[in-house]
Amino acid sequence: MAFHTGHAGAVPLTSVEAAILEFERTWWSGDQPKDDAIADRFALTTAEYYEALNSLIDSDEALAHDPLVVRRLRRMRDRRRRARYGALADGAGS
């Protein structure tokens, strides 16, 4: 499964990419755990899904398609990175 990086010319999102953004907008309203829903809907492992999602939310096409979801996901990812690297810096004797 290939995902766009947003660095080439403007290419519309694939149906799978659009479905991933839709899933991120609504997954919490379902009655199934997210990991199970990912496997059922996309036939991907959780690791494969998040790799695809992280690549997707870096694309300009995804931002144009669903700016609210993409910006929210970028903020969440940035917070997790800051928390992870902040914890690493604190544990390194700083």
C-alpha cells in the first residue's frame, strides 16, 4: 500500500487515505477497540496503520482534505514527541 508524501505535485488522496482520515475523525464513536477496528477496516497491523497515518498527516493533500483532523493529529503527535524527548533529556542527567 503506497501513501503520498505530499512533496510531489498535488495528487488527490487515494480512497484508503481519505478513509484513514475519516476513521480518525470518528473511530471513538464505535463500540470496538481502535486496534481491532484498524485490523478489520484496513487489514493493517497497528504499526503499519500508524506508519501510514504519520506519513499521511505530513502531506499537504491531507491538510487540504480535512484540516481540522490533520491539525489535531499533528498537535497530538508533537505533544507525544515533546513528552518523550523531554523525559529522555531529564533522564540523561540534565
